[in-house]
Amino acid sequence: MVLHEKGIDFEVHEVDLSNKSEEFLKVSPYGKVPVLWVNGTSLYESNIVNEYLDEVYDSPRLMPENPEGRALVRSWMAFADDYFFPSIFRVRMGLQRGYSEDEMQEAKEKLYDALSRLEHQLEGREFLMGEYTLADIAHAGNFHRLRVLNKSGEVPLHKYPNVMAWIEQVEDRESYKASV
Ligand SMILES: N[C@@H](CCC(=O)N[C@@H](CS)C(=O)NCC(=O)O)C(=O)O
């Protein structure tokens, strides 16, 4: 999404994660995607890659000008990694991965708590920081899974109207459409 937002030229190399090649493992030391190969260096961890791209390519800026604002964006990026993603992943994949009913219930409660925090932050704001930033992009990778959970009735998204409006705003951007 950041590459598209900034109109950066890039090539995509798809990898088979069930059969990782030596070439891929040389570029991605933990065998994970995404990984960005730039000027002979591999960069990984999507939030870190996104900050790198925002530093190197000026426009449009996806981090606030002031240090406090940047710190808050990083807090939301950590929230996406530590709360939002793991709880969605567990609720979505839990039964297939052998989690018990109790573990699934716990994951659902964590997900509802994460959604409530987002709902609160988005009150009166179009995006997490008001302006569109890397904080929004950090969450977007799981919007699809969240929609699937909403459709199956497992997550009542209608109870989080600010979150729903935010998801729609992000999904409506060309950078999102080009990335899914
Ligand atoms: N925190 C990492 C997560 C990367 C990650 O877990 N990627 C998954 C795909 S979404 C992956 O490559 N899984 C393959 C594996 O773990 O073998 C990031 O944001 O880049």
C-alpha cells in the first residue's frame, strides 16, 4: 500500500511459502513475507519497511511532522501487531489450528476489546490519527479476515460503526485496491 500511495516503481516476486527456495531464504532470513530488496539490502518487518519508504520517498508523507505524532503512530503500529492481528488470526484460524473452545472464547474477547479501543480512537476521526498515516496501513492487512468473520456472524462489526466507516475509507483507496 505504501509503494502504491507514493507511486514508487517496484517489482513483485511471489513466493511459495510452503516450499521456500534457497534464494528466498537468503533475502528473507526468517522465511517470511513481505521483504523488500533494495540497493542490495533486504528489509523486512512491514512496519519498519513502511517507515523506511516514508523516509526515503517524500510525498505524500505518511508520518506526522511532530515527534509526538510519530510516536503515537508507532504505538498504533504496535497495537496492530500485538493485539489486532493476533486476536483476528486466532478467531479466524483457531478451530483449524486446534485451539479449545475456551481459548477461542478468550481470543474473541481480546478481539472485541481491540475493536472497542479502535472504535473509541476513531470517534470524530476519519483515520486513527485524523490524517491518513502508517497507523491505518498497519491494520489494513487484516480487514479482509475481519470481513469474513463479520459475514459468518462471528464478529458483529455493526456494533463498531466508527471502525466500519474507517475500514470502508481505507478499502476505498486506490492503494488498497491495488494491493489485495
Ligand atoms: N511481523 C511481520 C509478519 C510477517 C509474517 O508473519 N508473514 C507471514 C505471511 S502474512 C509469513 O510470511 N508466513 C510464512 C511463515 O511464517 O512461514 C511483518 O509485519 O512483516
